[in-house]
Amino acid sequence: MRMVGSVRSIAALLAVLLLTGCTADPVPRAVPAPQPSTTTASPDQFTLVAAGDLLIHPLLTEQAVKDGNGKRDYRQILQGMKPVIEGADLALCHMEIPLLPDGSPFTGYPDFGAPPEIAQAAKDLGYDGCDTASNHTMDKGPTGVKSTLDILDAAGLKHTGSARNAAENVPAVYPVKGAKLAHLAYTYGYNGRTLPADKPWIANTIDPQRILADARKAKAEGADIVVVSLHQGDEYKADPTGTQVSIAKQLTADPSIDLLLGHHAHVVQPFEKVNGKWVVYGLGNQVARHSEPQGTTEEGVTARFTFQRSDRKWIVSKAEYIPTLVEFGPPIRLLDLTKEQATDRRKQALTRTEEVMLRRGAGQAGLTRGH
């Protein structure tokens, strides 16, 4: 009777196991490693990336023609930064030069006019929009401003900093992860030119009072975050000028502005936290091929900021820089230095970039090198 009872007990146990979807397993199983999330950020968090000048010299166009087997294809030049740019929730570029229609006489320094394919290459890289305020904005006059914005529109890129009419001179607005971000852009001047008297709205000139008025208006119209791009500083100088520092202090002191992004120097300039907000004095070139390279003009950074919602306000919870290098090869290629095998030149770029990045206390304020 005892054996029969044992058999019945075992049978009953097996039945319960089968009904509950469990099976006997005499060997303990290892707990599987957690799988990485496919979501880059929570609903209350997002990443913004911004890079330096897209400065299309003729030698870059020659490389694009080679890469495209006779057609202009800038995508291979830029491919090294694609994972970073397209991996962000919002990506902003700086279109340094006017874009002209196919068939135009394309030109380099000092009066730039670049082929239209660079816009589609920027879109394919992962950019959502570009600012167009630079000292070269007016190189081709009002016609060049119009063609630039027409070409960006055709590529599906938003824009700010120049305009085809007065009504268009407004911030670019991006909805991102429940936030509304407004992007504004301004430049110190126009390569010796002045704005047309009958078109003062065609491009934005740096004026702190005007910038503050525009930023306050953007916030009043519902922007949760205002990012301002400033084209200023001394070319080829790693240290910001007194004017850059003074304007940064003035703008960040106002609650309407959340982040400053700098361009123009063609070399990397420091990051700094001013009035509790991040200031990027200069991102350097994202891609360029100066006729007389200086070493530092091939080095740049891509900034990545993580915004976090806290008590109904969006703040930067993480600040990163990703060092880049344009190698002339041939072929000419933009490299993410955190992903490339070290060489003497790449080590030099990494060391120099890090020293500049941390020159104004950004490391103590929380800036880290991304990857």
C-alpha cells in the first residue's frame, strides 16, 4: 500500500507540473543576462547631438565625385559618424555655406557655393535640421539664401538662421519625446557684406537683446527648451574671445535659454557650464578640407546632451563630447575617434581635443567623453 501511494503521489505531482507549464529540472539553470533595451530614452528623457561646420571645399567635392563614380556622393565621407548622429533623438547640423542648384558654378573660399547633394547626405547621416547662420550665409546673396533653404526643404531638413521672407524668420521647432524644442541661430557678420536694406530679416545677426527677445517669445509660445547656435569667435584659436564669454554669461543668465552651441573658429573650443547651463564655445569642423590644413582644422567634436524632465522642467542631465578627425587619406573620411584603431595622428587629436575640452572646468562640471 505504501508503494502504491507513492506512485499515486508522483503521478499527481507530474500532473500538476504539466498543468502549470513547469517541468522537473534537476540541474539549476543560469539566469539569462538581461537584454539591452531597444528604446534609446524614456518618455521623460532624450538625447540631442550637434556637430561642427559642414564646410564643403572643392577638394571634398572631388572626393564625393570619386566615391559616386562620377556623381557627387558625400555620404561615404561622412559615414564614420552615422551611428552617433542617427542614434540621437534629435540631431542638428551647422550648414556653413550656401547650397546651389545642380548645374551652378560651385565655388570655394572666399565665396562659397556648394552642390545640393550635401543636404541629402546630411539627411541620410541622421540629421533632423540645420542652422544656416554663418559669415558665409550671404556669399551668393539673397538668391543663395533662397536656394539653400529650398534644397534643405527638398531633403526634409528643418532650418533656422536665414529666411526667404519675414514670416519665415522664426525658430525651428522640434517635438521630441514629449518636449517642444526651439532652435535659434545667429552670426557675427557676413564676410564683409551687409544685409539688404529691404530684407533685414534674411539672416540673423548676433545681438544679445534681440536673441533674448526671440528666446522669450519662443518660450511664451510653448517651447520647453530653447537652444541657441552662435557663429562667432577668432578663427583657428582654441580659446573663446572675451566677447564669446561675455555673451554666454548674458544669455545663460536668462531662464528662456537652456543651451548654447558655437561655431566658426574651425578648431575645437572648450565646453563650460555658465550660470548652471552648458555652453559650447566651438565644435570645430565636422568636415572640411582647407587648401592649407593646420592640423587642428581637421579635429572636431560632436556634442551629445541628455535632457531629463524634472519637476515639469527639462534640464541637461548628461553632457558628452565625441572627438572626431577628418583624415585626408586618400580617400578623405570623417572618423569617430572613439571607434578607430589608434595611430600617432589619432592619438595626437584625442590628446589635444581633451585638453581643450576641459580647459575651462568642464570636467569638474560633469562633461565626459562619449562613444
